[in-house]
Amino acid sequence: MMMKPMTKALIAAGLMSASVVAQAGLSANVGAMSDYWFRGVDQTEGASVMGGVDYAADNGIYVGLWAASLDAPDTSDDGEQVEYDIYGGYGNEIGGFSYSVGYTGYFYTEGDVDFHELNLNFGYSFLSLEVTYGTEDGPSGYDEADYSFVALTGEYEGAYLTYGDFGKDYEGDYVELGYGFTYEGLDMGVAYINADEDLGDGSTVTFSISKTFEF
């Protein structure tokens, strides 16, 4: 089972944030991870190079494109490929409470399966909540799957702890503990991830580095 991403700039930076409201303007990011994991599932056998472009308007509407190199694990027959994601939505903040609603589509240069999600995010103080409803889609005759995903994250001065859980046609949960910081204009992060047997019964430590450019 290959589970896919959320806010791409956060993954590239190795950071989690309680804020779900994008900064207005155009930005781009490039980065790399020692091993690309997402929602407790290993996406590659090794390092991944990734990057994206985001635009957020003053009225809270945002759109973005993000891509990552994949060297799929032995459990997949897709081999080397590129994942590219398209997303957009609306976010706002009222009295310290932030929220967003959006769509994310995950596509691949190899393989016929893609993913489509409705993403809801809420944040207040050091806590953030993600609630996602998704569909795994394929060619005619493909046995489609519907899934849900819920994640609760607490963050304090760059350190974060996330618990995520899948539902409906997917099963499994994981815990991720990490820390992110900025040095000389580079965003760096380290994370420990532990997933249950439904997500591969694995654990790892990942390292990430990225650079964001504002226009």
C-alpha cells in the first residue's frame, strides 16, 4: 500500500506546523530526504529529491504543485518514477483558530493508480488536526478503495509529535516524533517514525533539508 502526501512544503522541510494558513504570495521550495516516508508508509528504498511551487492569495485561496523522485520499495512493481501532486483550497484564521479545506491529487509517471483527497485542517495554539477522505483510483476494472486519515499533531518550538490513523478500506496507525530548525537559510529536520504492522511494521529515522524562495 502506497500512501501519499499532504502540504508539500512541510514534508520537504521536515517540519510540522499547527498553522494551516498559507502565507500570501508566490514561493518555491527544493529539498531532499534521506528516506521519503509519508503517513507512516515508506515511499522509497532510499533518498528522494523533491520540490514544489505554491501560490496563496490574500483572500485565503491557495494552489500548488509538488514533485518527488521515487525509487519504490520491493513491495511495489512500479520501480523508479516521479510522484507529482496538484492541490488547492482555501484557508483562514479567526481569533487564533486556523482552518483550511482543499483538494489534493497524487499522480505518478509510472503506473495507472492515482489518489484523490478532500483535506480538512484545523489549528489552535500548539495543536493541529488533519482529517482527510480519499479515493484510490485506477483504470477501468480496477478495484477502487475509499479511505480516511486522521492525524493529531502537537508542536513546541520546532519539536513535534504526530499520531496518525487510517480508516475505512485502509488500516493502520503510526507515531512520528521530530524536530525542525532553520540554519543559514536552510530548513532542516530529523524525525523518528514508528508504524504498526498494517503499514509495514517498520521504524526509521529520516533527515531532511530544503530551501524556500519567496517571490
